[in-house]
Amino acid sequence: MIQSRRRFLATSAATVGGVTFLPYMAQAADTFSSDAGDITIHPIEHASFVMETPLGTIHVDPVGEASAYADLPAPELILITHEHGDHYNVDTLTALAGENTRIISNPAVHDMMPPELQEKTTAIGNGENASWGDLGISAIPAHNTTEDRMQFHPPGRDNGYVLDFNGFRVYISGDTEDIPEMRALENIDLAFVCMNLPFTMDATAAASAVLEFQPTYVYPYHYHGRDGGTQDPAEFAGLVGEVSEVKMGNWYG
């Protein structure tokens, strides 16, 4: 795979067969170099992570205790994909969002927010765009396609996001199956792809989508499921092979 301008800097990590493994209990922070500057990823848990970027600090789907974020910079931008409790929590948002923090969410989450959070929030739906300084933000559909899973994420409600840092493009799947809009993505440098059952998709479907849109780097995340639905990130990595470099964040301690 041609890397061109893209390069990867890993902290305390070893790479074997296209998969980066972090030492046990290591701080799972990876730094990616882009034309806009370095972008550092801090997995928090499950679907929550923090991005330190040249444009400011971005928190994605922050939930849980605010203390989990205490050692990281406060958010200047928060992205919310949808309303489920492992992605949206009013108490966490209230604790983290400062006076000048901007929030971008899907319309359904915006409508259920208390007024003090709505004032900070811009709602964008599938296919719509927003900007935050020099950062371009596109809302990508995120939904189920399997009939018995449609109750979890119906079409048209929830968002994934593509962030454009001066040509370095980051895809955040939110909760979705391997929909055509995901497979049609182009020029993605870094992707976060969910996989768990019964809520999203299995490792095979997630890997199949990645093999089609071929991000340079990809994190499997959101992979603990219900009733045996937890997916194996190592299985995902084996299916992806050398097409994309799989990053193993410390999502579950």
C-alpha cells in the first residue's frame, strides 16, 4: 500500500503483520502526522475517544465519569453521533463542556438536550455539512440494514462523521452496519469502525466494508456486545490483512 505523505508515529508500540499492539496497560495514545499537523488519538472506552488536533481538542461521544477525561485537554468541540446511553449522556456533557465549547450532533439528540446544551449545539443531519474553524465536518448516514436490528438505529436518524483536516480525512462510523455510504467513502486516512451484536454488525461485515473503502489506518471500536455479541478485534485485523493498518486502542482496560 502506498503511504505517500502519510506516516505513523506510535508511542510504546510494536507492529506485527499490519496490526499495532500496545503493551499491557499502556496508555493507548497514537499520533498521526498530517499536512495540518499532528493528530493524537486517546481511546477512553467503547465508543468514546479524544482527538488532540492542530485545530483544537475534539471529544467524540463522551460518556461516563468526567474523571476519565481529567488528564486530557478540555474539549473545544464535541461530536455526538446519536442518542443511546453509550454515546450521549447529559451529565457528562454538562461536566465537560466549557463556556466556549461547541457541540455538533444529529437533530434527534439536539431536540432532547436541555436548553443550556442546545445553545452550544449545531444539529446536522445525514448528508449535511458544518465547519469548525478550518475543519470541515460531513454527517454520514449511520443505521442498521438487517431487519431484526432496525429497531436500534433506523435510517435517517443517526450520524457518522467525516472530518477533513486539510486533506487528512477521518471517518467516525457511529453505530451502523456496513451501509453503501460507508463502502463508498474515498481517501480516508483514519477510520473508527464499530462492530458488535445485536446492535451493529459482526467483525466479518466490518472488515468487508474496510476492504472496500480502504482507509490507511483503522481502529475497530465499540466491539463489546450483548448475549455473546462481542466481536474479536484480532479476527477483524486478520480479515483486513494488509489493506489497512489496524490500530488496537485500549478501549476496555
